[in-house]
Amino acid sequence: MSETRSLVRICLLFCICFVFCSVIADELRSAEVTEAAARQAMQKATKYFRSQVSTEGGYLWLYSQDLKEREGENQAPASRVWVQPPGTPSVGQAYLNAYQKTGEPYLLEAAKAAAMALVNGQLKSGGWNYFIDFEDRKAYQYRVNGGGSKARNTTTLDDNTTQAALQFLILIDQELKFKDQPIHEATMYALNALLKAQYPNGGWPQRFDSPPDPKDYPVIKANYPESWSREFPKKKYLDYYTFNDNLIEDLVGVMFLAHHVYQDQRYQQAALKAGDFIILAQMPEPQPAWAQQYNSQMQPAWARKFEPPAVTGGESQGIIKTLMQIYIYTGDKKYLKPIPPALAYLKKSELPDGKLARFYELKTNRPLYFTKKYQLTYKDNDLPTHYGFIIKSGVDSLEGRYQRLLDDSPEKLASMRFPTRRVRLTPSLTAKAKSAIDSLNSEGAWLRQGDLKASDKENLRIIDTRVFIRNLDTLADFVAASRKD
């Protein structure tokens, strides 16, 4: 009898295991993602984005689900697209990347349409404004059907605007083997404008509409002003030597890319000249780091009402990365020399919680903040919320990277200049691809919950270009990895 009961138990356990394994197998089969499904989702999403969301090949940042409300950094009409990331160049680059990973011709066509939107929005000054308007053409001196001499013609280097547009154009020009005349010509025109806009000392302004007069910008080292106003002076600052928002870092990257693609030494020399400017702009002791912007006398100066003359804990970290980038490209250790004193200074300047202040008072090194009414203060208990006055410190990470660079061989440095990312088919990538496919709606749109500045409604279903870019990149990675495996 006991043997019979044991046999029954074994049979029951076997049945339970069989059922459990069958359920698991069914779940695994349901979680499978095929290359064909990923390609189908990419094509459906791209078709919707091009036919319904795009304006003349370009894009904004956010859209309501019905596409009636649109915005970039602010509300925008249907005739307008954004250049500042994550707008048109970012979407165009996503199309180009996906094409290079999958070989799908429709993706290259979408990338070319985005590039032509930028061509049609390029200013006579050489670069781009934050946005392009395809109806109000006479308000701007566009090279294509633009306004006259009184129309706006200001190229902006702020917020990676012109740099992102130019980087994308360089890469698609290369992909098209330099044979698309409008794209190639616009790219060359922009690069030459940036060369002309570079100051004698190697810096660049935040914005420009014409080349600088060299006699107005002497080549001198950074220095402390004898005094500076604690009150916002409301002076124009757009022609100041600018590091704010990592402007120089983005430009150096563009110039090295241009040199890599076109093999024109002028672009490499512009990047190295920018490196020389960084060395000149390092403040003397006791604060051997950098300011956000400098006047023509190389003294830290006011920009906006919440950006005082100060040494910055923010952009200084980006500048250190830029110096390492230049060293990787050149192997010249003079670009590493400013880094150790800057890192030591930033480490010493960390707040008790290990973070950094965005601004440190000149010479005293006391952290500077603003109240919500934009009064300069040493206290951090009434900060405006739109700006990072206290930021993360990456000093330890920068120190580690610097030390590793010292030991890297010339061959290792060369491999780091324009590395290619190898994509592998992992469970994580498969899960992300499945999520992208499953979240695509019947029209071909990816939606998320969010708010729009133009709407008084909250928690809307919106189309976000960042979500589109992320999901397209995921699906392209999945297709590329599937083909390899």
C-alpha cells in the first residue's frame, strides 16, 4: 500500500512539473520577439511619424495625441520645427543610425527629409536658430527663401543647437558619399562659418551673426576683475567667450568629426585652438577651474540674471572632459596639464553632501545662490527651481578616467576616437524590443502620459520625440543583433 501511495505521489509531482513547465514554455514563447516583428514595428512607427507628425521633414519635441497642440521649448504652430535637441537633428540622427543598423531604405529617406528641413532652415550667418518656421520665412535670413537684411540672422551655439544640426549633416553627407549637393553645400557653409566665428584666442561666442573683429578680442589669460557688481547689470553677453551648457565641448566634437570625415586640417586646427583657449581660460589660484563666460578682457562676467561672474562647479567638469577628448585625439599631454589642479580644486570645493555648487564666489570660493526673486545670496534655502544651482560632483570619476588615460598606449587612444558600439542580443534588449512593439498603438504612435505647456489639461496622452528616438534605436539594435546571431 505504501509503495502504491509513493507511486501516486511521484505521478502527481510529475504532472505538476509538466504543467508548470508547459506554462513557463508558453510564457517564454509569448515573450519571443522576431526580427520580422521588430522591422514591421519600425516601419509602422516611421510611416506615422513622417506622414502625421513631421512638418516639412522636421520635428518638435512634444505633441498632443490629436496633434493639435505642439511644442519645442515652448508652444509652436504647425508650421514650425525645432533644431535644438531633441528636435529635428536628433530624430534625423535616429533615422540614420537605424538605417545603418538595418539597411532599410525608408529610414535613409526619412533621414534625408530631416536633413533637408535643416538645409531649408539654415541662416545666412551659417548656422541655425532654435527653431525653423516654414511659413514665416521673411522674418529670418534663411539661405533658402529667407528675408532681407533687416530679418533675424543670428546663429545660436547655445544648447547644442547648431552643433547638433551640423553633426547630423556631416554624418548623413558621409553616408550619401557627399553626392547630395544641397546637403553637402549646407554642411560646408556651416563649417566655414564656424571657422570664421572662432575668436583669435580659440573661443566661441554663444551666438553670432557675423565674424568678430580680431582687434576687439586680445589674446590674454583669464584674470580676476578688481571688483564686480552684485546687481544684475542687464548687459548684452551673447558675444562673450562661452562655456555655458558645454558649448565648447560640443563644438570640439563637431570639429574633430569634420576632420575625421573630410580630412581637412582646418577643422582639427580649430579644435586644437579651442583647447588652447581652455588653457588660457583656466582661472589662476586660488580657483584653478573655469567660469561660464568671460568678457573680452578674459574676466568672468554676468550672463543671465541668475548667472553671475563666478567659477563654476558645473561647466568646469565638462571642460575637463573636453581636455581629455582633445588629448585622446592628439596625444599631446599639454591638454592634460590643467586637469590635476582643477580636480583638486573641485574636490576641495565639494559641499558637505558631496555635491558641488554651480557657482563659487571669485577668490573667496564661497558658494553663491539666488533667491526666487533673483537676489544673490550665500544661502540655499530659497532657490528657483528652473536651474541647477546645486549639482552632482563627478570629480572621482573624472580623476579615475584621467589616471587611466595616462597609462593608455597610442593605439588605445586611437581606438577611442570614434568607437563603434557592438550590439549583442541579450534578454534585456529583447525585453525592451518587446515593450516597444507592444506599446505601439494601432496608428503607429508611441504615447506616454505627460503635460504640455500649451494645454490647461493635465496628464495627457502625448507623443514625445525622445520616446520615438529611444524605441527606434532599441528596435534597430534588436534587428542588428538578430542578424549577427
